[in-house]
Amino acid sequence: MSIPILIIGKSGTGKSASMRNFKKEEIDVINVESKPLPFRNDFDTIDSDNYREIAKAIKSSKKKVVVVDDAGYLLTNSFMRGHASQGSGNAMFNFYNTLADDFWKLITFCKSLDKDKIVYIIMHETKNDFGDIKPKSIGKLLDEKVTIEGMFTIVLRSVYHDGGYFFRTHTDGFDVAKSPIGLFEEDEIDNDLKAVDTAIREYYGFNQDKEEEKNEEN
């Protein structure tokens, strides 16, 4: 089973910029909004907000790291393209069901890949009237019925303060940041996704599994 990782945060807090230390041969980027990344790079990038194309690209990627950047716009774009033609009542309810189903299936799909492949899902955050911070979605179905963050073991939240960009690794009581016990000791780390990826692989023994496979082949 592969591991999908959720990254949330406000715009401009370093979510996309966290990819900056990867090399081209290490990462594939699916750019849902087809916008330039905020740093110079030569990454292999696929511009698409089509679920089938994205799933195909993730599965066929030879890289062990795939990032779906601005994944929340999969929901937004589907909603904006289709809501005006739905009318009301059951039709609109079924429309929201489809939005939720498609997004849920993508996350579930990301758990079924090769064991050492990690898919990072990047989304914007939102805050409710009680001050709780979670992934921004469309409608109540994903929020109340699915709970997006509950489908992930690791949720990092990008923040900016005191002139620096960071990832929160544990909740502050209001956000949904979380990580397994012992993976990250500090509540905030540098927003370096390459370093995060290395730490996760060491924690779950991905590199060790690869060495064992080589030894068995020899």
C-alpha cells in the first residue's frame, strides 16, 4: 500500500514552493490549475483537472514522488462547470454526490499504488466559525460525510510567520495537522518537501525494503 500525504495551507504560505529541493528525476507534478510553480524548475509536469488523466499519470509515473498541486480545484472546477445545468432538488444533490465520489476515489486510488510511491495532495485551507482549520472543499458532503483529512495518516499545514515558511506537523488544537508518533519531534519544521519525503521513507522503512529486495535477487 502506498501513502498519500495531505498538505493544506493559505495561499502564499509555501505549499508549492516546498517542492523546490527535488531534482527532476525524483518528482512528477500534476498541475491542476496549470499555473507556473513559484520557483525555477525543469520538472516533468502534467496540466490537467481530469480525474482519469490524473489517475493514469500517477499510476504510470516512474517517479517515487508525485505531487497533485492545487487538488482542491478538482472540486472547484467540476462545480463551476456543472452547477448551472443541474437545477435544484435531487439533481443538485446527486451532483454534489458525484463531486464527493470522484474526489474520494482519487484519494483511495492513491493508497493502492506501489508500496514506495508517495503522492502528495496539496489543497487550500478554510476556517469555520469556531476557528477550526481544515481542507477547503465544496459543499458539506465531503466535510461531514467523508472528512478529507481523516483519509490521511499524515497532514501537514503550511504556515508563514516571523519571516519564515514552515510545516506544522502536529495540531495546535484548531488545525488538522498530524503525523505518526516519532516521525517529527518538532511541531514546526522547514517547508522542505524533499526533507519530509526522506523522513517518511526512513520512518516506514521504504529504503530498507528496497535493500532487502536487492539482497533476495542476489
